Amino acid sequence: MLLAAAVAGIASAGNAISPRSGAHAPEIRCDKPGTWSFETSFAEDLGRTVFTVRMKSPTPATPPEFDVFFTESGADVHNVWVPFYGESERDRLYCVEWGSVRYTSELGQNYPIACAFNEASESRLTVAASECLRLVRYGITCHSTDALLEGRFRFFSRAEAPRTEYEAKILIDRRRGVFFGDAIADATRWIERTAGLRPCRVPEAAFDPLYSSWYAFWQDVHDKELEEEARMAAALGMKTMILDDGWQKESSKSYYSATGDWMPVASRFPDFRGHVDKVHAAGLKYMLWLSVPFVGNESKAFKRFEGKFLPGDGDVRILDPRFPEVRQYLVDTYVRCVRDWDFDGLKLDFIDSIVLDGADPAEKDGWAGRDVRTVPEAVDRLMKEVYAALTSVKPDVLIEFRQKYTGPAIRQYGNMLRAADCPCDLVGNRRRIADLRLASGGTAVHSDMLVWSRDDTPEDAARSILSAIFGVVQYSMRLATIPPPQKDAIRHWIAFSQEHRETLLKGRFRPYNPELMYPLIEAEGERERIFAVYSPGQLVLLPADKTAYVINATKSGEIMLGQGKPPKSVEVFDTFGNQIEAEPPSLSDATTPISVPASGYARLEW
């Protein structure tokens, strides 16, 4: 059964907002509406169209699956941006025949925004949905016969508890000449405003460079080694340290089969509070890793919470946060970590694993013992309870989440968002950071932890740093074993990133050409602009209004500059911050190559 958007004024409004060839206003498709009826309406929001769907049932009923879809001209559209891609994907405009609802969003992964853009990095069609908790399948695809774009959002493809009403809004941004990143940022703010989301406060310490034990040690962590690493990290300029997985176990049958009790193992940390004190004495804040939902069958908690897991089997189970005692246990655990052991923050992991697929066993027993009926709403409630409890103990507590559980809803209870795991992958790290920055507002965006070869030259090691420099850089090399020249490069770039942190981490952010993995990124602050070039031959256009720093993050010894008028001075520095040009190069032409060493930079004044 096809339910079209047929209420008073819809047809004319649809024609008004869809003037281009072949475009048509949104429609609703619902094959099995049951007792549900639909109403729709249009509104304008700062030059963008908002399509609202309201559905009601006279009695509580499971909401039916339905689609909102529309078409738009595909002229001058070459790529589509979404918040996160699979390992082998890029910003690709898929045909409808290959899957018009290719991407997914819910509280624990991503957020429902897509942007069709051209090769000048201008948005041609940006769409978003107000639904940030429940599963939404969505995408912008094209028709292979006529190149029309099709936008589609699919709701309730996962079973939902019975209810009597539901409302969702769809943003359709057809504005021309808008930088794609600005369109994405606007859509993010629209979601926050429409869904009533308020990002949590971000302490200044969330922007400090840090050291993580994860790639350096994996689960083999011990107090003495980490205390020595903390002293070296502080000497290089790092301000925070994260103790990742391994502190809570000696050994286990599988990777997470001992999780759930969250107590330090004495053989690794005989005096946990004393260990935290020593890291603090080295000059670092200290954060602790925990997996939010995992309970392994080797833990005491496994028997305690029997019957309170989401469906599944194996030696690791997922807690069901719909039970109030589950939420209380997790809240109490995290408060204990911060209050009793004096950690400054927590890295809360695997929220994306709290998913209920298939039939809900709670429905058969009338949701006995559960005070929330849907899992996404329970996760939202859990994390709000966690944030409130932790900030009551330490108002500036640091809370890190990892991509893909990012976005407007997650930002209500996390102030640090880290790029998804990509060790040794400087291009992947750069892309993840840029994607996160576009839709994370004032939340601190962090790189995945940096790892490179100890045999690398300092310049090659620095390229990993420079690919992450528009995020808060996390390091995870064993500092005791890396060569001194690499440490010198780390020391300089930490100092540079802190001197320019207001521009690099909080300024106006413009990453260009996502389809080419962001070969040029720019950040603008109150008094300066900072450019980073990641692909040889990129032309950097320099407005002659502010001090400009141009970082050469390539292996080439040359960058291309375009300027309206010659600068008054040009200084060139190597990757250690040493000035290497006694006389500035001549920049009399509009476009000029300039010699800048690999992983070095130029400073230009007008």
C-alpha cells in the first residue's frame, strides 16, 4: 500500500520546493500500515525545507516500517558524504539499484545526515532526520536511467515496542553555493534543535594531547612501566594518559570473557590508587577504559545478571540497560573509578554493541522488571544517568567515546570523540578526524592513537602527526624505545599544536575534497589561518588578511601558493621547528612554488 503525502497544500508546496527537472516532493511508502494513519506537512527553515511525518494509532500498536523518499536533479553531483564508511568505501554516489538505503544510523552508531556534493566541495543536496535514537536506514542514491538523485529514510525496520503516536522530521537542504562542510554543520545544529538535544560542556582539558596504553601494550599493562611512560609523556608535552584494556584481568579464555567486575588485578596493579597518584605526580591527568555492556562468563557479574542480558550466546554477553538495576550497577561502577581511585575521566567503550535485533523476548513477559521498553531509549537514559553521576563527583570529568558512536545524541554525555581504530593508517586517521569535526560542534575530536615504525625518519613519523593535527592527537608508541629524533619531532609538534590550539581545534574548519581523502585542510582563527597540504601539487590560496601557516605534510619538498599580493615576510621551518631560510623566497607571481621541507612548514605575514 502506498500512502502519498496528500494533505491540503502539499502538492503546491512540493512543486514550490522542487523546481528542477524530475524532482518531486517527499512521499511516504508504507506497505502494512495496520491501525496507523499518517499526516504530513511542510515548513521552511532558513531557506531549507522541513518535511514532518506524524503517525497515530487509536490503540497501542507496533509501528509499521515506512519510507520517506523524494527525488531531485542530479546535475553537478559527483559524490555523497555520510558520517562513516566501510573500510573499502569512499564518497561514492551509488545507484538506486545497488541499495537506496545503504547507510544506517541509531544512538550507538553514526547519525542520519547525507550530503551530495560536487568536485568543488559544494553541497547540492543535504538531508537529515530528527530521529537520533532509533534505527534509521537512509541514503542519497541516483537513478541509473536519468541521473536523478533519490533521498530515502526508512523508519522502524527494527521492531519497536507498541505505542500510539510518533513524529519524525526530514530536513531537505537544496541551497546552492554552500560549502559542503557548512551544510553538514547546519544539518547537525538542526538535528540538535529539532530533537531537543543539548551537547554537554567540554572541559578545556579535553583538548590536551594525550598518551594511550592501547597500541603500545594492548592488554599487557603493568604499573611500573606505565609510570615511566607517564614521566616521558609529560616531558614531551602530553597532558593526559589513558589506561586502556588489561588492567582488570590477568588472563582469560577469550578477549573479554573476564569483563564485568571491573576491579584491578593485583599482579599488575597491587596499589591502584597509589599508581594513579604517581601518574598525577608526573604531571598528567589519568583516564580509565571500561567496556559499557560486556559481561564475560568468567566474572562474578555473569551470574549476578543472569536473565538480564540481551539475546545472544557465547562467553561474553551484553547487558540489557532497560533493567534499572543494570543501569545502577554501571553508574555505581563508574563513580567508584572516579571517586575511589581518583581517575580524571573514563573511556567508555562498545556502546555500539548494545543492539537488539530480531524479536524482543521482553514482549512475551510484559517487559517484566524493565522500566524502559526500547533499548535505544534505555541507553540514552543510562548515559544521562552516568554523566550526571560523574559530573557530581568531578564537574570537569573527561568522557571519551569512539566512532561510530558519535553524533548529536552522543554529544549529550561525552566531551571527547575519538576516530575509529586505524593504527598505522595516516590517511584513514585524517579522514575520520575530518568527518568527525564536520558534525561535532564544540566537542573535542581526537585522533586514533598514533603508531609508526621506529625505523621511520623523523619526517615520516611526523606525517602521522600532521595527518591528525586538526584533532587532539593521541600517541600510543612505547616512548622508552623510540629514537630521540622522533621524540624531538613529537615535542615540537605538540608545542606547535598547543600554541595554535584555538585555530587548529576550535577555529572555522574547512576540509576540501573528501572524495580524495581530504588532500587540503584549512582552519581559520581570529588572527591566523593554518593550512595542511597532504597531496603534492595542491594549490593553497592565501587571502592576504591574516598570518598564514602552510604545513607540508607530503614527502615532496615543494608546495604551491596562490596569493593576491606578495607577503611582507616568509619564514620556513623544518619538522623540528628550526628555521631554515635566511632570506624569504620571492613571491611576486600570483601562483608560486615554494621550497618547504617534508613535514615542515612556512609562515607568511602580510
